[in-house]
Amino acid sequence: MRIRKGDTVYIRSGQYKGKTGRVLYVFPKKNQVLVEGVNMRKRHQRPTQKSPKGGIITKEAPIHISNVALYSNALGGPTKVTSRTIEEAGAKRRIRVDARTGEEV
């Protein structure tokens, strides 16, 4: 997966198409991501000790990874990600690179 927790992503399809948000959590086995403020769902909560009132809670639901793209501030829109191997102090390290601008993500 080329998208990681903390990345800003652009929603490419669905009800929230065109919006951007920060990735809160990544589910690699399911190929899904949880994006802040996107794909909001309502859940009926039974009263518990933590929330004695209960009620209806609104929270984010996961989105499939194919429906999001990394957002580039330089371009002001979505972009693709590639990887490049660099050598630092004799050790090789892989970094993520913006495919269009060539800068490190």
C-alpha cells in the first residue's frame, strides 16, 4: 500500500468525491483506509457506563483504497506515488516520491 497513516488524500469517487482528508487508520488486509470527516455513518449507541445517555453517534467508516489518491499541495490536486531507493551512510532506504513533481512525500 502506498498510502499511510497521516497522509492527506483526495477522494476520487463516491458520495464524497472531490473532498480531501487526513488518513486516520489503514487496514492493509482489507485494502481500506479511514479518512477524517469522510464517509460518515450514524450508529445507535446503547447506554453504557462511559456514555450513560447513549444516543446516535456519527463516525467515519472505511473507504476502499482504490477510491482515494494522495493529495499534493504543490499541484493542488491528486497525484500518484512511486518509490525510489537511496543510499545513506552505506545503508539502502526506500522513500516514497511524488510521481509528477519528483519530490519526497
